[in-house]
Amino acid sequence: MTDDETSDDVSPSIQMSVMSSQSNTDDDQLVHTSAVSSWWDSTNLGKTKKVYSSWSVATASKASNASGTLSYSKSFTSSNSWTGTLKITKAKLDATVGFNTTKSVTSTSGFSVSVKPHKSYKIYYRRVYQQYKVKQRKVYYDNWSGKFSYGDTVYVYPKKYQYIEFKAVAK
């Protein structure tokens, strides 16, 4: 949305302030009253990048004369989240990005690697998230003139859980 466009998306938390100024002259008295509504607007700027948790050791094998398969399977619980300062409501953030930003998902994931003789192996895992960027902007509307103006801009970065990534390292 550009500064010339208006937003139909009005947050339920509208703040109304009335400002009066009074000036006396010799001939008459001038009174000016202006009512301004304000709210936080949000715009989904889209996906920014993949974000990863740190690698964790899932399982390991010691070197032996045997070959075979090293497998790992586990039920993982992962949650969506966000970083940054949230100025809009969580419900509005969810609507802006199109997903529940605090939802937890439980799923089972696994990985196998062929083990060669005389090698030790470790299987590692990490969570993968898709990060988004949401622009939050303070909007002011002058109810008398019908004009919009804009104040602070603050960004929040929601992360949506995607999958578990595995890797195997042989030594």
C-alpha cells in the first residue's frame, strides 16, 4: 500500500483523541477542533529466507568390522513463532500471514544411513522454518479533513515450521 492509498483494514483498537486550540483576537474568538483516529496497519511483505535451528545429535554408532544401516526415528513437536515487536494483535498477524503463528505440530520423522566397516557415524537433525516479513505501520486519520498520515514503522518476522532436516557424518 502506498501513502496515497487508504486501508479498509481497521483494527478494533481505534484510539480517538481530540485536540483543541483557542486563539483570541480583538475582533472575534477562533476555536479549532480536530479529531484524529489512529491504529496499526499491517502488510505481509512475503517470504524472506529459510531459518534453521542448531544441529542436534540424534544417534551415533562406533566403528566396527560390520556394515549395515544406522537408523533414527522420532516424534518431533515444533512450533511456529515470531521475532520482533508486535504492535498489531496476534489474530491480525495470523490473518496477515495466513497461518497460526503459535501453532505446534507433532510429526514423526526418520533417517537412515548405510554404515561402512571401520567407520563411526553420527546422525544429526534440525528444524527448518520459512521466515516472513510483516510491516506494521501506525496510521492516523483526520476525521475532519479525511486525510491519512503515517507514523512509526515496525517489522515483525513470523516463522512457519516446515520440516526436520537430517544429515549423517562419517569418521
